[in-house]
Amino acid sequence: MRPDPRTAIATVCLSGTLDDKLTAAAEAGFDGIELFENDLLADRRTPAEIRKRCADLGLSIDLYQPFRDFEAVPPDVLAANLRRAGQKFDVMAELGVDTVLVCSSVSPDAIDDDDLAAEQLHLLATRAAERGLRIAYEALAWGRYVNGYEHAWRIVRRAAHPSLGVCLDSFHILSKGDDPRAIRAIPGEKIFFLQLADAPTLPMDVLQWSRHHRLFPGQGDFDLTTFTRNVLDAGYRGPLSLEVFNDVFRQSDPHRAAVDAMRSLLSLQDSLRQLDVPAAPVPAGYAFAEVVGESGLALLGFTREGVHRSKPVELWTQGDARVLVNAEGEPGAIGALGLSVPDPAAAARRAEVMLAPPLSRATGPGEAPLTAIAAPDGTQIFLCADDDWLGDFVPTGESAPQAGITGIDHVALTQPFDNFDEAGLFYRSVLGLEPGATAEFAAPFGLVRGRGVSGGGVRLTLDAALVRRGGWAPAVEEPQHIAFTCVDAVECAKALRQLGARLLDIPGNYYDDLLARTGLPADRVRALREQSVLYDRDERGEYLHFYTELAGARVFFEVVQRIGDYRGFGVVNAPVRMAAHHAVRNRVR
């Protein structure tokens, strides 16, 4: 189904040559583009040839940008600016684009005079109208004198020319904390263009923030749903267009980035109720987690309960925790997650609209027809309604002594750094898992960024190393783990040690600091120390957790006890855990 209104993306959002960007935008389903001037200047084709290439791909050119430092200048500068504008109008005619973006001036030649700015923009609009063109005036957040959209609108209104309107850019408005409700006072026909970008909240210079840290909608902290609703309620009927300056996106595969960009707009349109798509399923819990290769689950008190009828897969259980062990695939990795959703068919339809189509998979006679989709990191996500899939496993009749594990608390998946924001958007838009705050911590081998996503009965943590170059890296570069729940972490750790589980030893220095930092009773800290159980707390509760050594190439397990309403993941202890894992791998204690 096609969304309404139309969608567009600025070529500056994507990496590669202009043709790389156009092809990626078309394949991702965009209707049009904003053509960034630098992309035109670097291309060997004529504007007319670029126009034909866009038409062949089914893309319109909706905006040519940017034209800078035009208004409120002395007469000699104005004459030069009009000569520049004439040349740009010639280019636009060849391109077949009727709207040019004019940014509020940052030039030292500019004069703080709204009447002069309106007069000169009226003159520019008159010349544009003679060519059948329009001027979209945008207030840059760092404009010398005009840096707010309401100020830009006052100048446009004063200029009073039908070919002059405003361009509204969510970053320039929301980064300054301006109230978007006043947008409703602007007549819809005078809003010539809308540019959308999200961003994390960063206390930094707004120009640097804008040039390096914008994100696609749904990946940052801005309320783009409310912002866009104000624009649409004003009567705007042009495209929803993305203008995102981001250092990572501009170095990433343009096809993947364009799909991520389109997914962000689809998710935004869903929040605006512009899409006929099933609601996000919000999983009730984990049906199972799958690891590939040797797992060591027997030493954790798990029972090998069943063997798959047609695949080299075993079912291991303890309490409500179910782990599948697959003999095929990348050894030592989490290959799949089974999530319990109320309506898998509806969830699959939503996933397809959100550009995550179901994966093709072989199903034997009489086996449960589970639907799977692929997460950005390649993890398969199975959509399960009930326990029918358990019938695919032949019972073994085996039993084992249990150790106190009761279920699955969360799963931690390391993401390629370039796809960190993409992963968060995927889980939010496809499955309805809401992202928490992004945390960064100094690990032994560089800065790590982490973010939890959760909803219903499912928690995930997504981690990425910000910089990793050369051979200086930890023994396990992209670790993953499954965190199990228990009622009593200290007693569970004792039971696992008795079963022969290889639990991760934590240095004594950690517990000396814990005692001084928290004021916990000495006997409680002693019990934690004896079993290498880590500790964290917040204003809502406490978190006790411990880890196994690696089981295979890069998978390990965690056991957690949540006390009260603690909602985090013990991130403060991650550097200690990482150093301990490294020590084990290198036999240095």
C-alpha cells in the first residue's frame, strides 16, 4: 500500500555518487528527492540528463538546495546575488524542479532589517515567478539575524508574494526548543516545503549538532509526531522529506541507509495514523532463544527436553526458559529469538509494511508454520502465538537437576556501529519495543554505546563499539549473551558452581569499592564476593547478576535477580565483566 502524503529524501542523507543515491532512494520506495547542489556539481551529466535519470527511476526532483546568503544586503551584494540566482534558475529549469531552498543569511554582509529582507525576497520571488519557480525561505537555527521559523514567516508575510513561502525544518525548530504549535497559524499554501530530521539531545553548538548528529525520525529524542501533525493541520500537502546530516549515514551502504530512512517515515506516518497497518504487536515474552553450536547448558541445570523432527536442533529447558541449540550456522552465536505475539499473521503484515518482509524457510510435514523476519544484524525473529511449535520436538525423556533459573530476562546483541540507530528503529517500528536512554561507558578496549529496547515481556540490549581499529581489540569483538532470571542470585550461583558451571570470577577490588560506595552490610557484600555476583541499584530497586565464561566463540550467559522495580541492565558493571572475560580468554588472572 502507498502512504499519503508523498515521501522524499535529500541526497545529502546518503553515501556514494549521485547515481548511487538515486538508485538507493528509488529502490527503497521514495517518490522524490531533494537535490543537494554539491551532488549536482560533482556529477558529469548535464542537469537535463539527471532529470531523465530521475524520471527513469520514478523519482521527482522536489527541491533544489541550498541557495545561501541572499537577503538584507547592500545594493552591490544584491546585484551579485541576483546574478547567482539567475544561473540557478537556469539549472532548475533543466532539472525540472520548481522550488529552491533559500536559507536565512549567515553572511557578514547581512543587515538586521526585516523590511529590507522582505523587499529583496519579493524581488527574488518576482524573478522566480517569471520562470514558473518558487522560493522556500528557511530560518537556519544559526542564522545571523533570522534564526526562528516565526521570524521567517513574518518576513515572508511582509514580502507578500505568491511565489514566496517558508520551508519548515524540524531540526532548526526543535533544536532551539521553539514551540511548533504556532505553525498552525501559517496558511498551508504558504508552507512550500517540509524537512524532517530527528536528533539526540546533545549540549553542544547547534551548527555542529546539525552537521554531524541528525538522525532519521524515531531514532532520536525529538517529538516529530506532534511537530508533523502541526504542519499537516496547517494545511501542508507537500512531501514528507528527510534532510539528515550524519557522519555515519554518509559513509554507510546507501541502499541499507535508504531502507532505514523509508522505515523511519513509515513509522512516523503510522504514528500519525496515515497508514492502514496492524498495530505493533508488543511481544508478551520470549518463546525461546536459539544459540548455534556447543552451549554448555547442561552445566547450568538445563534439561535436553526434545530433538527436532527434521532439523539438527535440540530443545533445552529450565523453569520457563527455553533455549534451542542449533548445530547449523555460525558457531557460538545467537541465531534466532522466538517472541510471543498475539497475532503472528498481523505482526508479519506489519513487518512487511515496515520493510522487514518474512524470511523464506523450509517446514516439514506437520511442523508448525512459524513466520520469521530478519533483524538488521541478521538475527532471525520468529513470531509465535502459542506453544504449537513445541510439537516439532520429539521428547527425550531426560531430566536434570535444576539450579534456580526461572526464565529469560533479556538478550544482549552487539550491533555493527554503523547500524546502531537502525536497530533501535527496527525494534520500535516493527515490534513496538520502546528504546530507553542511550548510555556510553569506557570499556577496556574503547568506548561502548548501549541502549535497551523493551515492551510487554521482552527486553533487549543493543551495544556497539564506537571505535575499533587495527589488531588491538578484545579476544571477543562482538559478544552476545542471554540473561536468565532467578529468585536468589547468590544461591543460584552456588548451585551452578556445584553443577560444574564455569562462572566468571570478579576481582576483589570490585567488592572493596562496592562496600565503600554503597554502604551495603559487610556480610551481604561478602556473600556477593564469594560467588562473584555483581550489584547495581537505582531509585526503584536493586539488580544482582553474574556471568558464565564464554560458551563457544562469542556467546555467554548471565543470571539476574531484579529486586523491586529496577529496570536497567547493570551497565555500570560492564567494564568489569569485559575485563574479566578478557582475562579468562588470555589465561591471565
